[in-house]
Amino acid sequence: MSVPGYPKQFVQAFSVVFNVSCPLILSEGPVVGKPQGFKYSIVEVDETDVYISSSDDAGGAIYSIPKTGGPLKNLAFTGLVKTFGIDGKNAYWTEKEYEGVSIKKVSKKGGEAVLLMSILTMPKFMAVDAGDDGHVWLTTDTALYAIPKSGDKAEIKARGDNLLGVATDSGYVYYSEGKSGQLGIGKIIKLSKAGESKTDLITGVSAGYIHADDKNVYWVEQTSRWTFAIKSVPKAGGTVITLASGITKPVTGISSDSTHVYWIEKKVDKGSEWEIKRVKRGVVETIETVNNVPSNVAVDEKYVYWAEASDALKKSTKTPCQE
């Protein structure tokens, strides 16, 4: 097949499947602009579209697709993408170069990618301020970077040891810090964007993925060598709540809506299967069982979205699937 505007070698036929209830397929068709072997890595959503970064060591691309399904639109070709995020106008990502890492953006409408900054150290996580202005926030092993969306000079806002997850709101940025290979001695830090205050929101934790909503900060905590938990704390500080505990397999990604917290965890008895789960007031539900290592889950008012390494982009209703 051929597609106008795309090199022949970058056109492959893959399925884009939106699973809204267990047996129903809303849309399937060609995925354009990606050589075979790329793996979907990170998914984000806005009011109308789903955005996906897809890459491997050979390169990759940034895509968008309507929430109702249809063909993917290629927004930009990339190298190996390590972190990814969106705001109202643009998509942002970090891209591995021959030497170092580039931080880039592209309009959600497509166009030429813009270089914001280059660093030597591989980033861990990214958070993007919601407004059209503001910053892209990156953690590396030893630094928290604030990168202006305008392309102005970036700043290192904080330094630490083994910085990991990061989340942001209108006034603050939240990030986790811990000793590599050591449990229970890390912390989650609340830093004002203006740099006027820095507070240890919680200490004595081993937090990786972080997510923030209007009221709380959520994280995946490794509680022992083989167990994990989903926890939260109010943004203003206070009592830590354990939402789910005793998880005995790897956890990837974390998100929330007004009622539940969502994550993906590996099934114990199935080597290639993972489960999308949610929790409310201590009650954990499995929404879907998926294959091929999804990397994160995104949610809106009605649906849960994820991508699998089998080149399938899917969505499901938030209630557990009843076949």
C-alpha cells in the first residue's frame, strides 16, 4: 500500500482496535508512518484525541488519533522516545541522540518539530504544565529540570540522589527521590515553581511513578523486594492512605479520575499478560486483561486508554469487562 506524504518504507498495515465493551470493535485500519517493530510506549488523551509515542532503538514517531477511532496521524518522526507529554497545543518528548538527549515539541496539528533543549543525561520521567505557557519538567538521576515551553533557557530547580517520578499543578511540582536499590529511605518533595519553598511531603518511602490530581498526590511504592502498593497523600500534607497493597508483581503507570485510581500490573500466573486495575475506598477491580507489556494507562470521563507492544491501541469502559 502507499500513503501520500509518507515514505514507502514507513507505511505498514497494523490494526488500531478500540475495545469499548468486551466484544465490540469500534475501528480498525492501517497505522501509518511507523516501521514494523516499533513499540507503543506512552499514551496521553485530551478532549478529542489520543496521543501516542512509539519507538524502539531504530527510531519512532509521535501520533494522534480521534477518540472515536480511525487512522493514526503522524505528527513527527523521532529517535528513541523516553518520556512524553501533552498540553493544549503541543506534544513534548525526550529523544535519544548519538550523544545525549534532545527535548522537543510539535504542534498537535502536526508540522516541524522544535528543539527546546539538549542534555547529556537520560531522563527518568516527564510532567508538562497544563497551560500553553509554563514548563516541561524532567527528572534525571541527579536533577529536576524546568524547561520553558517557549524555548528559553532551562533551569535546574533541584538536585538530589536518584530522582524518579514527577507531577505538576498550577503552583507546585512534586517529585520523588530515593537511594538506588534501597527501600524505605526515599521521599516525595513538594517544590514551588517559583522556588520559594521546598517541603518533604512524605519521607521513608520508595516511590517510582507519581500522579497528582486536584487534591492528592498518588504513587507506586515498592514496600519490599517483591511487593508494591498504591498510596496517596493530600497535597497540603497529612495522612498517607494505602489504596491497594500486597501487589506481588511489577506495576507500571498510574492515573486517576474523580472516583478511582488506575494502574497496570503484571499477572502472576501469565507471563505475557497484564491487568488494568482500579481502586476506590480499598476495593480493587480488574477492568481488562491485556497482552504484550502496556506502559501506562490514560483516562477521561468515560474510558480507559492503553497501548500494547503488539501494535494495538485500545480503549475500554471503566467498569470491569463482563464477557
